[in-house]
Amino acid sequence: MRLVRWTPDDLVRRLDDVVAVYGEAMGYRADLLEARRGYIATHVRRPGFRAVASLTTEGHLVGFGYGYVGAAGQWWHDQVYQALDVDARKRWLTHCFEVVELHVRPAAQGHGLGAGQLRALLIMAEGTTTLLSTPEADEQKSRAWRLYRRFGFVDILRDFHFPGDERPFGVLGRDLPLAAPEPAPAPVPGAQ
């Protein structure tokens, strides 16, 4: 398995695979996936766009993630903006990298791919904060929630409803930058 950085053109070129992974991971119906295809294709041109992919040695896509710098006029940004008070807007949305999608095929989950993708995205991200939304779930049982908590994400909004989706979502955030992992200390010669 290898983790690679994707350009906007890389993501668009593999859009069928991206939509397939998204559909598997989210359990969405085919009609919803077709609408999502159009959104994804427009997202690649947004400022600060960053993307990563997890590929098998044969080049099959098993996971991907992407985000960009949020701005007024973008649907997700505006939904969250309206739900926050003035201080929270200033704190979280002034220069925010939005993690828009982060998915791993269910059969490949539980092997650190999502963590690798998230780490890579946050290290590359522009901004002073990062936000994401995820369906509400039992935090002890949900791999996604456990992942976000390990990365230091805190609650910004809970039980939030986006128009057009009956499920409640949590909106989570953390400060940036994410420090690169510390290298392991070198062994000391002669030490036991």
C-alpha cells in the first residue's frame, strides 16, 4: 500500500474510482453518488485544494481524502457559519482548511490508512484551523470518531443537521499546523 499526493487532475482522472470508494464507505445510493460526482469535480478548483490517495501496489484505489480553504459562498462553509456565534466564526472560520472527504473502503479499514491520509492532508493544509463534519455515532465504536479524537479534534457543533440529510452530524475542529511526526530517537551505542 502506498500513500500518494494527488493533484486536482489526478483526482478528476480517477473520479469513477473516487465515487466508488465514497459510495462504499458512506453506504449511499447510486442516485446520490451521481450528484456527488459533480460536486467533487468542482471542488478540485477551490483555493488551497489538497488531496491524497491510498493505492495498492497494482494502483487500485482503496482510500482518498481531500480538502481546501473554506470561504463565504461555499455551501458547507455557509451552513456552519450560520450555526456559529460571532466569536466561534472568528475563531474557526477565518482561515480554515476544510477536510471535505476522507474515506477508506470498508474492507481496508482498520489498518491505519485513514490516519495516514488525514495526517498527510493536515500537514499539507493551508490555514490556522481545520474543520470537518462526520455523522454522529457512538464515539467508542466509530472508527472515524476515534480517529478524529486521536488527532485532537474537538466539538464545534453537535447534532447538526445539514439541509437534505436527515442524519445528525458533528462538526469538529482543531488548530493548525499539525506537526510532522517526530523521528524516533537514534539508539545510543553501547546503551542497554
